[in-house]
Amino acid sequence: MEQDLLTQYLSDRDAECPVCGYNLRGLTTTRCSECGVPIELTVSSPDLRIPSWITGIIAVSTVTGFYVLVIAFLLINGIRDSMPPLDESWPVYTGAALGSLMLAGLIVGRRRFHRLSMLWRWSLNAACATLLLGLWGIWYAIVM
């Protein structure tokens, strides 16, 4: 049945093979007659809404990764010397915790995130990055 739908669709339409670019018009099998790759009939969308989600994942995980590295550095130095006062490093621990929660929220809530309008998706990314970088700035101002 799938082969019938594919050959019926391509019987009078021009469509390129996604691999080699060969015109598949009049195709009688489910393989490209030029390069031999399997061809299937699918429905897709040019608006995959993935760039904003990937940008959010990269931004949040990068900043959270820096927080985790700083925590590791603080712990290693704290074991060797004396632990830095918690009142100086609270933004780092808060940033790591919030960043981890944001990252988990982006991964678990991916479908809900994709349903948001483009403005809301990019605004959410900007808000997460601003919050995490703001905590970094607070910590820098306290320590330096």
C-alpha cells in the first residue's frame, strides 16, 4: 500500500531524491533509480521550531556547565585549604541548581516549548540566559 501511494504520488509530479537530487518522476519502486537509497512518502514542515529549542539547550547547558566547574574548583580548593564562606558563593550554587532545573524543563517540556509562539520561545531563552548570567555577575561582584 505504501509503495502504491508513493508511485501514485510520483507518477505526475517532479520530486528530487533527497540524497542525489535525481528527478523521481515516474518512479515505480521505493528506491531511487539513480543512487538506490530507499524513498518514502512523508509529511514534514519547513518550520521545525528546533533552532530556538537547541539555542536554549546550548545556552543553559553552557552556563550551567561553567557553574558546575566553579563548584568543583571551590570544592577542591575547599578541601585543600578552607571552605569559602557560603555567603560568597551562593550565586554559584543557585545558578547551578536553577540551570539544572531549566535544562530539565527544556528537555522534558520540549513538546510544550515547541507549541509556544516564536516570540515566547526566544523570550524564554533570553530570560533563562539573563537570569543565569545575572547570577554569575552577582557572584563576580561579591568575590572580586
